[in-house]
Amino acid sequence: MSQSGKLPFVLIHGAGGTKAKFRGLVERMDGVSCIALDLPGHGENTNMRCKSIEEYADWVSGQIGGQDVIVVGHSMGGMIGIEMASRNPNVKGLVLDASHYEMPVHPKILEELVAGSFPEFLFKASYGKETPIELWEEEREQLSWVETSIVHDDFFACNQYKGEDTFKQLNIPILAVYGSEDKLLPKGALEKAVAANTNVQTRVIEGAGHYIMLEKIEPFAQALLEFRRFVLAGI
């Protein structure tokens, strides 16, 4: 098998997102195969909803067909990746894209979602100051792509998931990528991740907020490719 065909990336979006959150990334991956998924109830995937990180992890595991992969999970998707890696030996590497093993959600966010609207303060806090206005407009339009009730369930699942012990036990290469302007991750997430697992490498991308793969796509793509070469070298 060629290097480009070996170890594809599986791209898992975050709470309330779709695979469109990874738009433009595939073209920058030097021909490496990427499997971008819409989670159940999101985007083009009309399958039955999942109610927990564990349920999502089982669903994604069923999509990879027994092939060895590197999982790239954004925000909630990173927690899904942690759970997948603990259950599925085909996960040979894990990229936490603006993610952590625990992501508490402020009650006000859940309250507004129950009321039927996506919190404006959360939307504004999700992106760095350098985000182009065109990207802001695209992202605002995409808020309507997923039902608010599903977005609520995603954030509730994030709030419920306690993955520290699972994360500590992972024995695969892990790359944790952070935006220097990310306001949504728990305080000290980078330091806690490094302390919890000696397999963790970190990368901080300057000027990025919570959506690193959209705001700073070029350095994010390069970080993925470098990590993949590292994983391949160890197999």
C-alpha cells in the first residue's frame, strides 16, 4: 500500500457541526486520504441520534471498516476520538483539535439551546480576532444546518463526559493542537493533557481561536502531516 493510502485521517467534527468544518483541508493533505464524517443527526446524516460520547465513538468505529486510521477530532470530536482509541485497536494515532478529555459546558449555553437558539456570546467567542469576515458569515449561515435540539444534546454529552482516566491509559501517539486565542477550552488544558499522558505532543497555533482548522488551515494541515509521518515511523 502506498504511503498516501496507508493510515487515512478520520475527521470528526464537534458539537452542532458537520463535516463542512473541515472544508478546504483535504486539498492541503498532499494526497493523503481523509474520511470526513457527518455524525448521526448532523448535516447529510439522517441516522438516529446519539446521546453520549460513547455512542458516537461506537458509531464512528463502525464506519472505518477495520482499517488502521489516525483520528482527528475537533472539540467534542476529540472526546469521541479518545473514547474510540480506548476501544478500537485500529486507531493508531489521535489528534485533539481544540479539544480535551473534559469540556464542561456553562448552564447558560444549555438553557439558550433548550429555548431554541444558539447563544450569540458562544458564537462570538469561538473565533480569533484574525478571522476573516467571509468566514464569520459562512459559519453563521451554517448554524442552521443542525437542529437546535441536536446541538443541545451534543453540548449535554460534552458536559457529561469524564474522560481523564480513559485518556491516561491511551498508549498511542497523541497530538494536541491548540489555538492561542481559544476561549472555550478549560483553563490549563494543555498542561493537564501533557501531565496526564506521556504520549502527548503539543502544538500551539498563533492567532487561532477554537476553530483552528478553519482559521489557520495551512499550519493545521502541516501539523497533521508531520504527526502522520511520526506515527508511520513508529509502526
